[in-house]
Amino acid sequence: MNWLFLAIAIVAEVIATTALKASEGFTRPLPSALVVAGYGVAFYMLAQTLRTIPMGVVYAIWSGAGIVLITLAGWFLYRQRLDAPALIGIGLIVAGVLVMQLFSKTTGH
């Protein structure tokens, strides 16, 4: 269940961050409400995950996956493009999360 909680936290954070851009500085009520609700769900689920999975592992996966998904949301929804160094950096973040998941004994598999 803890991995499901982490997945929900990641998705909620991505939704909230995507809505943050759409809120235009909290001047638009619907996206602003989505920001608050999304971050509330994200942090609640993150707290549940931290009960059994080490904090460093949770945060690495949460932030790494969030970076990749937010980048994709920015690309598709807001036409934000990245240059090669930015894409390489994101690739290194993904590689780090994969190394932790595949080889670390601290991830609680």
C-alpha cells in the first residue's frame, strides 16, 4: 500500500503544480483551489508513505518522478521546450531513481 500512497502523492503533486501555473498567481479561483487540494493530498499521502519507507528514498522518488512528469506537463500543456543539457539532467535524475530502486536494499522491496 505504501507504494500506492507514494504514487498518489506524486500524481497529486503534479496536478497541483500544473494548476499552479494555470492559477496565474492565484488570481483564478478554480486552478487555485486545485493547487491547494492537490498539495494537501500530496503531502498527506507522502506522510503515510514515510511511515515505512525511508525518508531519503521516498523524497528521491517523489521529487524525481515529479520533475519528469512536470516537465512533460509543461511540454504538452504549455509548449515549454527544453534544451539538450536540461534533458540530460532530467535523464540523470531518472537514472538515480532507477539505481536506488533496482540496487539499493534500503527501498523496502
